[in-house]
Amino acid sequence: MSRVAIVTGASRGIGAHVAAALEQAGYAVERGSRSVAPVTDRTAVESWVEDVVARHGHVDLLVNNAGVIDAEVPLADSDPDEWWETVEVNVRGPYLMTRSVLPHLTPGTGRIVNINSGAAYRNAGVATAYNVSKGALARLTSQLGLGEDRSALVFDLAPGVVRTDMTEAMVMHRGRTEWTSPVEVTTLLLALASGRLDAWSGRLVRAGVDTPESLLLRAQQGLGDLDRTLGLMCWGDDDPLT
């Protein structure tokens, strides 16, 4: 029986690289795009997932890749409609996809990979909707993927800066000469999908910095409850919030 993967935003960029790598690894890949099922459209998402399950019977891997970025301007200069659309695509999209796929994930081995960003963990004054949405996605990942009552094996994968139409159009990347290679991203994703890195469920891994080998070694050394998660940094043991 073929392993089945769903990849959103797979028509170009990182999503296309991920879908191709999964197909080469033997997965039957269902490629999502705005023309197939806009990830913010609940009816379209549910219908698409139902169709996938009807044809394959199960889902082994969901890659929530579809995402957009808002204009690189301060919040006061942002367009409210664009701001909220960015949050909807980057948060509502993974939520609707995850909610629809969860009942059909292969028990015990089904996995979800959310394509996230270091922007979730940084305080930046521009593209605030993107930053907020990626922070929210990190919380969704840890809520589902950590703890005794975890819903599934869920991972945040930050791809670094891969050369795509989106990144080449961004002001912050003008003049950039060093890029994360797509192979570094897909190698890490395939390792997550394989189960080798299940100890990292609920946490962030970063292509171009982490490798499957380095992550395996770190997991063997032990992971703290908050390692590679988004959380409150207390001022010390005497902080009443500890």
C-alpha cells in the first residue's frame, strides 16, 4: 500500500520541491493549490480531503506549506485587509487542513509538518501579519504535538531562505547571495516523515542549520520541555510565573 502525502501550496516554490521529493521517495502525493482547494475555504478543504481519502483510504503525511507574506511595512502603514488575509492563509489554512486530515491519519505513524519560519520567534517591525501568523502556527504545532494527550506527531520545519518567487520579491532579501538549498529542506522533511525524528514532535527544526544526524544526536542527549518551542521566558526561579 502506497504512502499518501498531501502538500498544500505545491504548485511552485518550496511546496513544489517538497512534492517532487516525496514522489521520488515513493509517496502518492496530492498537490494542493488555490485552484484545487483554497486552504481558507472550509467547504473546499473538507471536500478535497474527503476525495483524497475516498481514493486512497488514508493519509500518512500532511505538509501545510501554503503561505503568504504581507507588505514589508510597519503595522501603522499596513493594509487591514491584506493583514488579515495573511493571517487567514497562514493560520486558518493549516487549522482547516489539520482538522480535516487528523481523523484519517494512519494511527501511530501519521505525521503533520507545518512549514514555519524563524519570523515566529523574532520581534520585527515590518510584515507584522506574517510574523504573528507564524507565531500562532508554532503554538498550534506544540499544542498538537507535545504532551501525553498529543493529537498527532506534528513538526515545525523552518526552511531558512530558499530562493523562490516570494523571497526574491522581499526587500529584506535584496542582494542576498547565500540561500538555503531545496535539498536541505527536502532531506529534513523526508527524515521527519520517516519517523526518525519523532522525538522532535511539537518543536521547530531548521533546514540549513539542522541535519537529521544532528537532531538525532541532540534528542539522544535529551530535550527539555520548552526546547525549540515558543514560550514565555521567565526572569528566573523567583518569577511567580514559573
